[in-house]
Amino acid sequence: APSGQPTTLGCVTKAVDRRLERVLARRIRELADARDIPVSHAADRALIARSHMWAVLNAERSATLALVQRLAEVLEVDPLELLRGEPARVRAKKKRARSARA
């Protein structure tokens, strides 16, 4: 691509980054909630500044692998569990199934 022009790969990479950031934020919240650990306490236990944690959760900053590793240890999961997300349609289908059972 000419200088200053975004490449298709760059656009795809940014879209993937945003998706991963959303998945990571959602999984941190879900796993902390499932363990009755406030997100701020998870940050403290992982030695992550609360302001940095909130920036990661709000997709204002990207998480490093070290941050993912430390949070995984606090939440007692494999680090990959923080990056695994389900497609919205799968989450919606599961939610409908739970509602139907209730």
C-alpha cells in the first residue's frame, strides 16, 4: 500500500484486536463475578493498578500477556480461558434455553 494508506491486513488486525479486547473484558468480568471477586480486588491481587484494569476493561488500553497471565492466576483459570469467547448467537441461544427452563 502507498505510504500513509491503511492496508487490508491492518484493518483486519484492528478488528481482531477490538474483538479480543471485548472478549477479554467480558471474560474477566464473568470469571470474577463467578468467583465473587470484585474486579478491583482481582486487579489488586494481580498487582495491576486499578486505573490500568479499568482502561483494559473499557478497551482504552491493550492487555499484555503478563497481565493476562497474572489475572488468570488470580481467577484460577488457564490464561487462554480469558481469551476464549463464544459468538453472540451462541450466547443468545444459551440465554433463551435458560429462560425457557425457568
